[in-house]
Amino acid sequence: MPTQKTRQEHTETRLADWRPYPWKLDSTRLAFTIAPQATTVESTLVFGPGENGPGAEGPADLVLDGAGLNTLALTIDGQTIDETHVSRGEETLTIAAAALPPGGFTFAARVQIDPAANTALEGLYLSGGIYCTQCEAQGFRHITWYPDRPDVMAPFRVRITADQPVILSNGNPVGQGEGWAEWDDPWPKPAYLFALVAGDLRAVSGAFTTMSGRKVALNVWVRPGDEDRAGFALEALKKSMRWDEQVYGREYDLDVFNIVAVDDFNMGAMENKGLNIFNSKLVLASPETATDTDYERIEAVIAHEYFHNWTGNRITCRDWFQLCLKEGLTVFRDQQFTSDMRSAPVKRIEDVLNLRGRQFREDQGPLAHPPRPDHYQEINNFYTATVYEKGAEVIGMLKRLVGDDGYAKALDLYFQRHDGHAATIEDWLKVFEDATGRDLSQFKRWYVDAGTPRLTMTEAWDGDAGRLTLRFTQTTPPTPGQPDKPPRVIPIAVGLISPNGDEVLPTQVLEMTGASQDFTFDGLAARPVVSVLRGFSAPVMLERPIDAATQAFLLAHDTDPFTRWEAGRALARDSIIAMSQGGKPSAEYIPAVGRLLADTAADPAFRALALRLPSEEEIATAINAAGDVPDPDRIHAAREALARDIATTHRAALEATYDAMAVPGPYAPDAGPAGQRALRLAALGLLNRIDGGARAAALWESAGNMTEKQGALMALIEADRAGDALAQMEAQFGANRLVMDKWFMVQPLAASPDRAPEIAAALAERPDFDWKNPNRFRALLGGLAANHAGFHRADGAGYRFYTDWLLRLDPVNPQTTARLCSAFETFRRYDPARQALVRAELQRLAEQPGLSRNTAEMVGRILGYDA
């Protein structure tokens, strides 16, 4: 069969083709004159010979990146460049070496750009009257001509003239007056870390004194009227700064740290040096408008972007193939931070749920790629769960293998050796090898091989010798472009529990290096129960012969919170799978839920997680991994039936739990009361299946915070009695964009599958469906996609609605469009009829004239041919 192609052919960028930039950029000066349709940017770049420039391999051209620029002037050392020495590509400007003094020169450009027309939200754009920038990964080329690559680093001096009351950029303020401000960033940085903000903003301010005694001014900038919702973000910033000093010894290095909240933003937030720009949903919070999950997420993302100051800014990545170096390490650091601020066991379980729900799914489909890919067409498509979440898991495994002391020693060496540099994965691993003496050549496979390893465990018991032998076998299924996967280093944390429930062997980390490997344990008085993969010590799919009674035993007795939760999760998952295939739930599971409800000494947040049933997507993934075809309708029906069975059997205990977990007094987003509310809502979700929404209706009327309001609203939608509540929420919060995003999201998410596509379609017709705003667009389409049976409805209505809107958004915002294409990545796991429906929609996307490079690549990879 001939290979199909989409209508556009796009150039592939390959790691093997990377070369050093031939010129050294010594300094960057920028002057902006801001106007909505005609902003002028004057750039002055001082270049000297680079390591691969004149004198190394002879004369070198000057190649600069730019896109959508109206070029007004180009000079070298003040002289207009002869056009015979200038050539232009699609996004490049090349000045021939013959026009360049070999010892160094000053390049200057004057260009004009149109922020008001910039709906793609890359470069400089307008967001509700506020000028702001987003330059990662390659947005700076939409501002001026520049070597827009992360290994070209220079100090920046920026002067901004704008008819705006607040004017911000990177670094320290060095001058300001009526309608202008000048900023200086003395730390060399690549262009992707540049930031500019100008607009009518208000500051919620504070200060932080570093461990060396320096005082840093802190500001969270928001729109007028949002000041009362910025205090939590400011306190989270202070916590992050203190934690990074105490745990990593990293001190902040400028006189001011600014955070700005904007409504239109493709990403969650951006770590620009000293001027972090945030999606407003990750800054603004009050008990009336934000849930417990929102508060925790704000705290974590504030920390993440602040931690980038060292792991991403002071040490950046040499090229975009190394993206997981800065992101994986910083995600790992923010996970550590949240574990210290809240509950470490609960945080670990939540991280694993996120990994399995997003990254494992990515690994099992056409979008699979290594944490460090070796090629791409559009780098924005590689801001993925594999780069971020799996990248963090790889750091965690490395720490587990070398120990806490080895990790601390290696990180100190990393900061010492690479401060001010653009580093690679090889640099990172070499630091660990030098600090600990370990050979990490095999471990590197975690960075360069795609796919989730399947780890099989079997047991052999010799009662006479008191010896237990565990045999582990690892295989990694083929992924696109990587059919064969050699064995990896896998740290397997194991504990042994005696038949009476006592732990006879505390956690030990077994280091697996072969395709198959045995580990023996001697001196055992009786056959123990094995607790394996404690703390989820490696991102693998574990397969072990285990019966329901043993799973129930582990749920009751395991001392490791993760593996205890995992045992209950497996019982629930196996029950739903059996019921979806015409069988019955495990006889052990519903009694185990009763014991869990009775365990009032356990952390409420842990009990809430243990009480939550696996998602329908998780069930479909498990069925597919076993080689069967998941049926979304049967999975939905089975999950609902199991929830009803639990509620019917344990009604009294659930009602008692619901009442006991009511939190008295004023709202606080802290871990303790948040855990109580989580358990209360988990109980409500089950009781809702048998009380017709009565308890949810009462909670809606009495709730004093958004956590309980949203939980009650979702339950009312599921019970098909949410009309009044939806109207009340709209009347109260119609002008609050972030609350209305929740309102748009929960309706298709919680609706019955047979109605979800029509509900989404009706909401899309509303005048307040601001589809050009990424938050509102993601809320509605993401809500539908998360309704597993509704999105995969057999008539294809969910697929058609989704594709219609992707086609509409792509010319306006390619980044958001491309990322949302991932909803289709698992289509091959379903029945032939659904596959045909999805394939038709993907083909409709692929054949769209002028389809963006971002979306074309995603669609091509999902369909299985090169876009």
C-alpha cells in the first residue's frame, strides 16, 4: 500500500545535525516602542568569534531567526547591509560571511510587529489590554531577528516605551519615567527566557530575605479587582524560595521577583528570568472561586517556575532535544516540594495517577517518544507528559539508585560545573558518574528509549530452606521508530510481610539490569507476602500472578502507602473489567471498602484516593494491555454498577463518613482540611448513585467554598437535576472567567454519555464561549474528551464535534489545537467501527488546506504516516 501524506510537507529537525553556533553573542540591547498594531523593536547585538567561528572552521555566515517581521532596517557596525550579502528563508535571515568583520561586529535591526493580531500567543501579544510575551520554545523570533536557540546566551538590557502604567521586563529595574522603563538582566540567558509585560496592573507585594541576607522585592501583578485573590500565590512564592535554599542550597540572584497573571496563555506558566508570566488560573484563588485542587496546583506551579531559576535559567538546555533535562528535573523538584508541604504518600499516589493517565497512554500509542527525542518537526508538540512526568520519574530512579547523599553531592557538582551553561543529558549523567563513581551508560536508556517496560514477577518458595526467590523479567513493546528495546536498569523496591501482617523485611531496592534476573531471600520462618514496587520505584507496568485474597491482605497490612493503595486499586480495576465482560466483581473488594471506611486512623486524603474508583480511561487501558478490545459503553455501565453496589452495601458507613468529614470553621486550603473535604466528596459521589442527588442538593445550598460547590454540582449533573444549580452559579459568577471555565468543563464531563456531545455543542453556541481563549476552549473540549463513553459514543458525535472545533481553532492558535489532538491518540484500541469514525475525522484534519505545522505533525503521527 502506498504511504499516504498530508497536504503539507514539513522539515524535520534532528539531534544528529546539531552544531555549535559559530558566533558568540556578548550582549543584547532591545528598545520597544509599544503600539497595538505597530510595535517597533530595535535590537543591537554585539557578536564576537565563537568556538566554531572564524579561526576555527574559517569564515561563518550570520544566521538569524525571524517570523512575521516587517523589517525596516538592518546594519552591521552602523552601516546598512548590502542586499547582495543577505538571503532570506521561510524563518531565517542569512548575512554572508563576506559582510562580517571576522573579529566581531555589532548587528542592529529595526522591525515592526502587530501584537493585536497575534492570536497564536507566541512572541508579543495583547491579552485583554495587557501586552505580554511567550517566547518558549521559539517565540522570540516573532519579536525580532535573533539566534533563537537555547545555547546562545547573553545579558539583556531592555528599554520599553509604552502608554501603560506598569512596564516590566527581566532582571532589575535601572530607570523609569512617564511612559518608559529600562531593565537590566546581568545573567546571560537565551532568548526563550525573555519577557515583557505592559499594562494596567496592580501589585500584591512582599519581601524575602535570602540566606545570605539580601532583601528581594516580591510582586504578584494582577488586573484591578483581582488583588484579593493573589495573596496565596505570594505566600507560595516565599515558601518556594525558602525551601530551595534549605533543600538544594540555591539562593535567588536578583533584587526583584515578579509574577504576572494573564488570562490568555497557551501554557500553565513560564519561568522567564525574574519575570514569571502565569496563566491566571494558576495565580488567582479565593475560597469562593478556587477548589482545594486549585490551591495545591497554584502552590506547586509557583514552586516549579521559581525552581527553574537554577534548573532551567542559570543552567539551561543546549538544544530543545534536551528539554527533559530542565523540565524533568524541575518537575521532580516541585514534587519534592509538595511532598514536604503536604502529604508525601498522597502526593506520590497522585503523581502516579497522573503518570499512568497521561504518560503511559502516550507510551502505548503513536505519539510515543523517548524523554529525549532525536527528531521533531514542531518542538511545541514535545511539551509532553513523557518529557515532564516521565522525565521526573527518571530523576527519581536516579536518586533512588545513588542514595540521598549521592544525589546531593551530584547536584552540588552540577550547579558548580554548569552554572551559566547550556547543558545536555550527557552532561547531567556525567556529573552523577563523577560524584558517585557509578557507570550510568545502561541507565541512559531511560532517556533515549521510548515505551513503558513490562515487568513480570514470579515467586518460588522453598519451605525447607526458608528461601523465597523472586524472578523478574522485563520487556518493552515496540514503539514508532524503535522496534527493539534492550534491558534497562530498573530499581525495584521490595518489602516482605509475614502471614500475620508483620513486616519481616523492610524496604530493599533491588537493582535489575538483565532481561531476566533472580533475587533470593533466606532465613524466612514462613512464606511471606511480597510487597513489590513500593513507592512506585520505577515507571513500569507490573504483571504478577496474584489472587484477590492476597490483594486484600496487602490493602489491610502493607506498610507502604503506595502499594497498599495499589492493592485496592487493582481489586477495583479487576472488578470493573470482569463486570464489563459479563462477570462479577471480586468477592474481596466490597468488604475491603468496608474495612477502609472503618479505618478512621488513616489519613483522610489517603482514604479518599483509595475510595475513588479507577477512571473509565484507566479501565480501557488495562483491557487493551491484556490484548482485548475495550467497549466504552460496557465499561461505563460496569463502573456505575460497582459504585451502586458499594453504596448499597456500605450506605451507613458512607453516610457516617460524609457527616464526620464536615470541616467546621473558616475555609483553609491546608492539607488536613483539604483531605477531609476530599473524603467527604468521595463518599458523596458513591451515595449519589442511590439517593438521587438529594445529599448533593443539600450540600449545594450549604457549601461555603468552591471545593464543595463544584463537588455538589458534578453530583447533581450526574443525577440529572443540576438545572437550578447551574443557573445560580452562572448568575453569581458569570463575570468570573476562571469560575465559568469550571462551569463549561463540568457539564460535558459529568453528563450521561448519551447526552455529552449535545451538551458540549449547545455550550459552544453560547456567546460567552470565548473559543480564542485557551482556558475556555480547553475547558469545554477537555471536559468532553474526559467523558470517556461520551467522547467515544458509538455514533461518532463526540469525534465530529471535537474535530469541527479543532479545524476552527487551528488557523488562530496552532499550539492549543495540536495539543488537543492527543484525545485521538488511543483510537486503535477500540472496535473497527469507532476506529473508522476517528480515522475519517483525522483525515478531515489532515486534508485541511493550510493546516499548521503543529497540527499536521500530530495528526500525521496519530494516523501513522509522516505529516
